[in-house]
Amino acid sequence: MNVSNKIGVITDSFRLGLREGIAKAKEVGAEGVQLYAVRGEMEPSALTAQKRRELKDYIASLGLDISALCGDLGRFGFEDEAANRDKIEKSKQIMELAKELGTDIVTTHIGVIPYDPESERYAAMQNACRELCAFAESMGAYFAIETGPTTAHHLKSFLDTLGGKGVAVNYDPANMVMVTGDDPVRGVYTLKDYIVHTHAKDGVRFVAVDPREVYGSVDYVPGDNGKIRDLVRARQVYTETPLGEGHVDFDRYFQALADIGYTGYLTIEREAGDQPEANIRQAVEFIKGYR
């Protein structure tokens, strides 16, 4: 099949500085970049109006677009009601920054969604996401939850309760393979109404564990006295691989994206390995092989 989607790169994957990473993305053949906007020089409060214009102009001068910003605030996402007010306000600031820089999409992790919709943790996550959904819709933006911590079916069930499409999906097929064991091809059809951005990433899973062992969770006690978490850190539960070398069936995955009419970015993310630039170059060529 032919893949016409633009190719992006998360610049932090190069493990360089901000502008160096953007320039490197251009060098390896990407057409867009995704930028972390949580701390450091990309933290919204650190970017003056002038710095925002300069950054936008620099990216445009290279002929690149911004595919999305990453607004992942960590620490269990929105599971902790006591921490959510500050996180919601910062998420809104990141969405405003995204619009100013020329993208409608902010990606994030919200935590591991409980299966009990009556639980306090579920309510905390739902309330936060409902507010962010309304805010995103008011400005024509998307706050996109990354796949991985829960199955596609459960994520869709949660999204359907929010009353809008402002909270959407950043689809990462490797996270599904590595953590939940969910079928990333079937998941595309399940989440078709919500997918606004994707990560091009691959991986394998060796053993099934509770997703909370991977992502952490409020009040969750790691199993077996923390030994499972040790296995996760040692990459003995799952491992990320170069694109095309893991268990994501990209022939069927790209076909599924085409079937649902997805025309957005395939943004390469490389979190593991000691040769990120070489791996990202290989990933660019891997995707271009479908054109």
C-alpha cells in the first residue's frame, strides 16, 4: 500500500538541544517536529512573545511544521484530584502555546484509567478531562491521550463520557504491543473517531504485567515487593525496537489508518537504544518505503 502521511520526529529523541534537534529532524528527512513543552526553554512561562515568534520562524525557515506539542506532566497524569488544578491550568497554557506556534494538537498521558467508573480515581480523571475537552473545543484544539496504559476499548469507553472530541487520541501502536498486549490494528478501528496524531514506534512484549507496574499509579503498591518494577526497568518485560523489528504489523497498521481516513502525521519516537539518530534515520526510510 502507499502511505502519504507526513513524517515527523519527536526532537527530544535525538537527545540534543532544542534547535539542534529541530535541525537534525530536517537533516534526516522529516517534514515535521513534535516538541516537548513542559519544562526548560519550552515551558510556556519561559517563552516570551518574542521567543515564540523566533521559534516559529526558525522552524518555518527549515520548511518544517509542528506536528504537535507534548504536554505530558507525569506523576500519574490526572489520577490525583489534589494535584489536578495545577495540572489542568498548565495543560491549558500548553494548548494556548500550541495554537500560537501553529499546531492544534497537544499529546499527553492521563494515567491508568480504572475499570470501575464509580471509583474516585476515575472521577478525578473524568472531571479533569471534561474541563480540558471543553477548553480544547473552545479554541479548535485537541488534547490527545497517548495509547498504552489501557486497552483501546476501555479508552474509547472513557472518551465517550466526556461530551465532546476536544480530548482525543495520540495513537502509539508500540505502547499497546508492549504494555497491554492489545492489537494495535484492531485498536485503530475502535478509536477511529478520536485519532488526531500518531507515533511511529515499534516494540515487543516478553511477559504480561499490570500496566500500573509500567506507568505507576496513585496508591498502587508494586507487586512482588517491587521485583516486577525492577524487571520493567531492566527491559525484561518489554523492549522498544527500531521500526519494523518489533511486533507491530506495519502493513496492516498503515492500511488501517488509511481505512479510517487518517491523514495526519506519523511522528517517529525513539526512547530506547544508544544510537537514536541512526534509528530515526532508519525509521524515516522505513516509512518512505511505503510511498
